[in-house]
Amino acid sequence: MADFISEYGFLFGIGTFMIAIFPLAAYMAKRQKEKFKQAAMQLGLQYNEGIKMPLLGVSDWNITGEYEGSQVFFETIRQGSGKSKRTYTRFRAYFAQPFNSDLHISREGLGSKLMQKIKGKDIQTGNPDFDGKFLLKASPEANMIPVLSRPDLQQALIKFFDDFKGSHIQDDAVVFTARGTVHNIDRLRTILGEMTRLSKMFKA
């Protein structure tokens, strides 16, 4: 009898904990959404509700609109598994026109070395100080070399990647993934301001 009480008492305790934790998690999620709604209003952007897709690690909301002359998008995402699962805020600032050249720019590192082996040699602009810092990919390369060889863009890229770790450039946008949930309005203005300034420099 004592064993029965001990076993089911433990299960009852777990059940009580789960019943208590779910409303708390829902309350915290609701508060977070309210903060992002307020941030969207202050930034002059649109807060959008969507379909919740927890298995994909994507939030059921996003913020979109025009900021300082560029279209922007951001949302929270969950990456990893188990205890290593973390929340990030992912931002995009879109170019006026995509390059349609399969463009990819990232910092040189272990991941970029692997990509280089998979996709082949990266683009060389003729500036070794710049080329040594970045993995540059595009197809056809000839379309992007004039753009990537501009000294003003190279300097802007070096500064941006120094200031915003976890960034990359894709064919249609500047992308930055920040650790944690970013809803502080001053931090958001800094991130979006720097991203849109860089995005507007990508012109054919």
C-alpha cells in the first residue's frame, strides 16, 4: 500500500506541476506578443498573426513593413533540441530587387570552409583584405563581381559583420539572427537601421 501511495503520489505531483506550468507558459507567450505588438506600432510596422508551427520552431506571428525605405521582416524562432534548444530573433532587410544569382555572403570560418568544399571555390574580388574575411558565392559570378568589388560596400560589410555576429547575405536580403527575444525598441531601431542601410547599398 505504501508503495502504491508513493508511486501514484509522485505521478500526481508531476501532473499538478504540468497543470500549473502550462498556464504560466501561455501567460508569458501572451506578454511577449504584446511587447512585440507595441514595438511594431512604435516602429510603424505591421504585427501579423499566423498559424502556429511548433514542430518547425517558427513563431505564430511576424512583423513586416517598410523601415527607412526598405522592406523588413522579423520573427522569433527556436533552434536546437532538448536542453540545448534556444530562442532567437531573426531579422531580414530586403533589397529593392533580388539579384537572381544565388548570392551568399558569410564570414570565413569552419562552416564556410565546409560550404566552400561543397560548392567549390568562392569569388575573389581582387582585394585580399576583404576576400580573406568572407565566403562569397554567386552564379554566375560575373553578375556579382562588380557589385562586391565596390570599396564602399566592402567596408560596410566588414563593419556590419563585426557588429552583428550571426549575419549572412542571401540573394534578396540581409539576414541577422540575434540570440534571445529582442523587443527592446532602441535595440530594434539599431538593428533595423543598420540592416536597411546595408540593404540599400546592394544595387546592380
